[in-house]
Amino acid sequence: MPTSTLSEGVFAINKPKSVSSAQTLRDLQKAFNSSKFFASWLSAEKANRLRETSREQRKRRKKTVEVKLGHGGTLDPMATGVLIVGVGKGTKFLQNYLSCTKTYEATILFGAATDSYDTLGKVLNKAPYAHITREKVEKALEKFRGKIMQRPPLYSALHVQGKRLYEYAREGKEVPVEIQERPVEVQELSIVEWLQGGSHRYKWPSQEAETDDKELAEAVLHLQDIPGTLVEVPNKRSKNDDHSRKRKRKIREEEDVIAPSVPTTKRQGVDETLCMSGGLQEPHYRGIVNTKPEDPISISSESIPREVSPSEEQPPAVRLRMTVTSGFYVRALAHDLGKAVESLGCMSDLVRSTQEKFQLGHNVLEWSDIEGGEEVWASKLETMLKDWRDRTEEPGAHGKPE
């Protein structure tokens, strides 16, 4: 059984699909709390808490002693791949991983735009796609390489006048200022596979956005003037209508953020939090906590602008590989690429294959190891934590990723 110190550090897990990053940590925590591997750490933590003052004990949000976990950058529920996890004192190093580069493989489906920029959202509009070819996409990708400006999706956790963007979306309210583009860098971007219509499994969402959602898209996402789309401008609602329609919109699970808070800068009323590439950033709390539960579109129900032949019923898709810097949204690339090829686009699949020195298939714990029980995951985790400690103890390393 490892000592308290030996069971601390940083490792990576292959996050399963359709599970939020926070839920992944909760599931890990459940497995770790009852294990022999973390028994010494839990005993040491209990002893430490007995030495706390009454005031310190009252300040604790959670009284139960559990293995302390955090992650170094969220992944969308849709996504799989590298999720960096800190254990115990290892959580203090997680902020270092927010600013490193990441490599993704993403599938982009053409012909439709959604409110969330991926196929988990609601369809805002549809556009022709028969003209899209691999060559056309290759040409369009040129404008997305290198240092570029990118407008974050509405479904993100950037602050605008003290409120997160996804909170405006959830409440059906207009963002008081325009969402500003931000500088990001795409170090590598290439086509892995071209998927002709009829040759793949990806589909548009079946649910279309409601009228008030479309109005929000018009006012905030700036999605009008998409080439070839049919646009219906909804009637403006009265204030009484707005009041009667106050409701909570259903969005992706809001996750507890367990990585340390990141310094922010303010520009034009927008508080720019360092966000992980590809996904919906989770709300920030200071420190580490134990986890718990540019151009709109509004559409009519007859938004397909033309008839399509049976062979064209399924739109084409493309699988891309990219290496990007912090703050890059893969969903935004999907959306922008659709417009660049004179259509629309949304993200249908996402895999984070690499983050810092953690790489799928090399030094990342598989979720099947966790499902296999402690006799499977304990020895692998011990090796991974030791490798991480050896790297951080190298002269000049200071636990900072490259």
C-alpha cells in the first residue's frame, strides 16, 4: 500500500463519451475512496483535519473526507480522450496544464448550424452542401492556420459584465455587448479523412431551435447572410411576452470546476477566462474542491433551401487533426469552417489525443482499467504518478509542462 505522498501527483485518464468531465472525476473519486491504494492518503487527511481550528472546519464546504481530485482542462461530454487529473497535492500543479498546447481529432458535419456549434445543440438553420468537396475544404483550411482571431461560442464560460455566456443562453437573454474575437494559434491543421455523404454515421440534431432561441442567435451569434440559406425573421416579442416566456433553457450539464482559477483580463466588458480547447469551460471556484453533483440564422420549419436527391440526403463530413494553443474552441472552428465553404457546419465528434506529455495509447489510464477494479488500475496508476514525480523533480522542471 503506497504512502500518502506516493499516492499524490498528476496522471491522465481517457474520458469516456457522453460523460461530463466533472462526472468523470466523481466516478474516479468513488473508486478511489474505497481503495487500499488511497487508504494512507485518506488516513493522513483525516488526521490533518483533526488538527484544524474550529473556524477552518466551519469553512469547509464538504465535511466528508474524500480523495481530493481536480482536472487540468475540461472536455465536452461529447468528447473522449486525455483528461489530466491531479490527486492530493498534485492539484496545485493543474493550472500549468491550462496553458499548454493540445492535439485534437474532430469530425465536422456540414449543412447545418446549431446554437451550441455541435450536434448536441438545436438546429438554427440548414444550408446547401452538394457543392462541398475535399478540395474546397482544403482550400478553406488555409485561413485557419497560424495566428488567427476566433469568436468563442455562446455556450462557453467567458464572462461578460460579470456573467458567463452560457448563463445568458440558458436564460434566453441577449448578451449586453458583442462577443469579441480573441487571438488563438493553430500550429497544425490537416485533413485525416474525407467522409462523403452516405458513407458515415453522423447526423444533424433532430430538434430545431424555438423562436426565442433563433432571435438570440440573430442578436448574439451574428449568423445571418449565410450563403444559400433561407432565413425567416421572427416577429419581435413584446416585453410582456418576454416576461411570460421566462424559463430555464436546458443545456449541457454545468460542471463543477476543479482546476485552480485562472487570472483574467478585461477587455470591452468581457472577462476572458483561459478556456480549454474544444469545450464548454466549467464555472471557476478559487482553489481545488472535491467534486459534486458572425452571421445568424433563424429558420422556418421548411428551412431546406432546395430539394436534394437520395444520394445527397446525408451531408459530407470531414475529420481534422489539429494542434492548438490555449483558448481555442474546436466547436467554433467547425462553425466557422462551414461558413468558409459557403454552407454551415457543426462538430459531431471530438477526441483529445495529446496534452503536454500525456498521449492516448501511451501513458493515459483507460476507463476500462477503472471498470476492471483496483487490481487492474492500482499498479498502472502508481507507475504513472511516479513517472510524473520524476519529471517534475528534474532540475528546472518545477512541475511546468512544455
